[in-house]
Amino acid sequence: MSRTTSRPASESTDVSARISPSRRSFLQASFLGGMGAAVLSACSANDSLAQQANAGDNKNYIAGDGSVTEYAQTERKAPVVIAGRLFDGTAVDSKAWAGRVAVLNFWYAACSPCRLEAPRLETLYKEFTPEGVLFYGVNIRDREPEAAAFERTFGITYPSMQDTDGGVLLAMTQYVPPQAVPTTLVIDKAGKVASRILGLADQSTLKALITDALAGK
């Protein structure tokens, strides 16, 4: 069974999931079709971040409470299939992650908890890279200059995908909805989501989740 624990967040977690008008129209049309129906049926009823992205209502924030959910092997959904582009234009395809543990962190530059957890993520990235663990940020809001300034300020060296159109975010709702920013997902060697942290990630907790995924737990 999945196991969820709550950890008090040190401060409120906020997000503005902005979708361009053209992308919003495409998403709304898609959700009316067969593919969209499949995505919606996969989303939980309280998946407010995905609903906000789909509705395009530009709410100002969604709070994450720092809760941690670990998914039992038998409860993990199909392997994640996503594609995106880094800020430098490099294509990213989850198919290339086969046999490796991956960490996805949803963030944007003005998000206060994202700033607090950035050095923790960088530390873990350096620690686990020799073991083949992949780290990717998924930036849901910023243009390249804002994202690059954030990365320089906090010394972030792992890459981030640009997701201002919401493509990666909405693709993930088929597996485990992010629901808040920051959200951190640990993906196992089979490509399935093994655990999720909603809100500010505790470094020791995330380290334990990555270690478990490496061990095949």
C-alpha cells in the first residue's frame, strides 16, 4: 500500500501555473477528446494543479504541505512517458532513463520554497550522480533568463526542462499528479513513480527515497 506522511512546511508554498492562450485552447480541445478523457480519468478528484493548468484560470497559488507518499511496487502505475526540452534546446525523452533512477523537481524562480530546497537538491545531485541517478528540474513558469539567474544564484548544475506550456506537468497527471510547486518525484529503474514529496523537500527524506529506489524498493 502507498504510505503518506505529512511534514510541516517551513513556509507557504505558492505557484502560478500559467498556460499560453494557444496552448490552453489545444489542451481544452484535447481534454474533450479521447486522449484528454483518459488523462482526466487518471487524475484524482482533488488534483487542483492539473485542473488549474487545464482550466487556465490563473490562480495565484497552490499550497503543498510537505507530505511524502511512497508507492508500493504493486501500486505503481505504468512507466512514465514524457518528452520535453531543456532551456538550451536539448531534447529530453524519458525512454532514455531505462534502468536508472530519476528525480523530477517542479519549480519556478519566484517560488520561496523552491529557493530553500535548491541547495539541497544540488547536494543530492552531486552525491548520487556517480551512482547514475538523473536529476531534472521542470520549470513551469520562467523564461530562460529568469531560470538561469536562479541557477546561478543557488549554484544549480543539473538541467531543467522549460514547461511554460504545461506539457510535462499535464503528462505527469497520468501517473502521479504533482499538485503543488515545488513537487519532487522519484522514478524507479523501471520508469515508474516510486515516491512523491508535495512542497518543500527535506534533504534527508529525499536522500532516503532515492536510496530506496536504487535498492529496488
